[in-house]
Amino acid sequence: MTRRIITTEFQSRKSVRVDSYFDKVLKYIPADIVGAWVAVEGLIKGAGNNVATITSLWIAFAIGIFITAFWTHKQTQEPQKPPAITQIIISTVAFFVWVYASGGPFETVDLYNATYGSMLLIFYTLIVALVNPIEG
């Protein structure tokens, strides 16, 4: 299964079908990157709670944003097709939402609220699959 979202029949090949709502949820949410984030966050927080820890979390978050965009671009590349920009943006925002919901470096910001983060995660994950990318 390709990671690129397929929304119309003419995009599909013989053995590939148009993606359903649930297929799009799986392809939009960068589970591999979120899993890596959970591990990195655990390692950093396990090192202690000080200014260096907070700085490390922010740096790891910034790197995670970059890696998510790069990795999604790489995983959705297909010959003679433009980059899957919509999918790259949605996946990158999904990483941001997952990190915000888990707390991460946002726990140090006054505007962070775990309840709102969890609600945002639920709604974003459910609604995002309704988006059909317009790229070919």
C-alpha cells in the first residue's frame, strides 16, 4: 500500500483502490513519527526536569516537525506526480497536534491545557480524513 492518498479512480492502478475514510486516517496520521516522538520525549524527560530538559524538548519538537514534513514527502513520492502538498501539511499538523495533546514542550507554556489538547487530538483525527487532496 502506497502512503499517498488515492481519491479518484483514474489515479488507481489495477490492484490499487480508492482510499476509504479509514485508509485516509491511517495515511494522514504519521504514526511512525509519533511513535518516535513518544520514545524521544520519554528519554528526555527521564533525564531530569530542568532548563536543559525543556530546551531539549523544544529542539526535538522542531526536529520532529521537519522530519514529519520530509518523511511524508518521501513516502508519498510517485513518478511523474507533483508532491502531495496537502498530505504533507496535514501530516505535519497532525504531528503538532499529537505532541500538543501529549504535553511535550507545551507543558511549559501557560496556554497549554491537557483537556483541550485531548479534545483537539480527537477532533483533528476524526475530521482530517474528510479532506480529499486535490493533487494528481
